[in-house]
Amino acid sequence: MFTLHHGFWLYFLSRRHPFVWYFVLGSMLPDYIYLVLIVVMLYDGNISIPELITMSPKVMMSYLPIYSWAVMIDLIGHSVVFWGAFFALSMFKRLSKTRAVVVGWGTHLLLDELTHGAHANFYLYPLSMSAVHSPVSYWEPAYFAAEFKAVNGAIMTAMAVYLIYNWWNHRKNNK
């Protein structure tokens, strides 16, 4: 699932919660490294802005091994082991305000587990380099990418229409 889709889904599901933006921030947390990587690749001249606009996720992921620090951060960000450690720490009263971000991070891991086929994450890193391969992928044609995009896109469009409709009614009723 694309990074912004993680945020949109969690926004829709938690929009009435007072910590909604912390959930959304956490839901996209493991993928922020890709934004940093894009900036570094643009700065280094490895890609140009026109290339970036048309770049597929497969091509983007092929650049990842060039930057070993990005691979390490990606492994840590997509690890249930690290997530579990942070979740346990968020149970302490002094760190309880971080819990919404950590829960959002956990939803990212869950959704990735359900939507990553051949390019699956190593969820038990650093304990194991085993991966959980989903039968569905959001970008790999061999794993029903077209069907997934159609269904995900239709549901997200319906959610957006619902949100706009509610916003419009709320705005109209408050005048």
C-alpha cells in the first residue's frame, strides 16, 4: 500500500479520536525513510524530478541497496520486534503520549503484511530474515496488483466522498 494510503485509511478509521493525527503520523512512519532517500538521490544526481514522477515502486526499491543506511532504517521501521519494543515502552506512564504514534506504526505493519507479495518485509528483523508473503500486492502484477488497486481505489473514493459529504452537511448546518 502506498504511504499516503496508510495515512488516509487510518485517518478515516480514527477521525473522531482526539489523537487522530498521531495515529496518521505513525501509520506512515516506516516509509518516511523513502522520502529522505528521494531527497538524497535527487541531491546526489542519481535521479531527476522527471524520472521521479514516472518511477514505479519496483524501480524505486532497486535503488535502496545503494544506500545501506536506508536499508537498515527500512528494516528497523518494518520490524515487529522493534515495534513491539516501542509499544512496550509506550506503556510506561511517562511515554504514554507516544502510544498513538506507535499504534499507527503497528497498523502500517499489519497493512504491509496484507499487501506485500514477492517484495515482503522482514517482520522479525533482527531475529530472522524470514518474510511473510501476501497473496496480494499493491504494485506487483503477478500478485493481483490491478485488482487490488481497483478495489482499494474504489473504497478510498467512497470514503473520500463520504468525508466530503459529511463535511459539507456539517458546514451547511452550522451556518
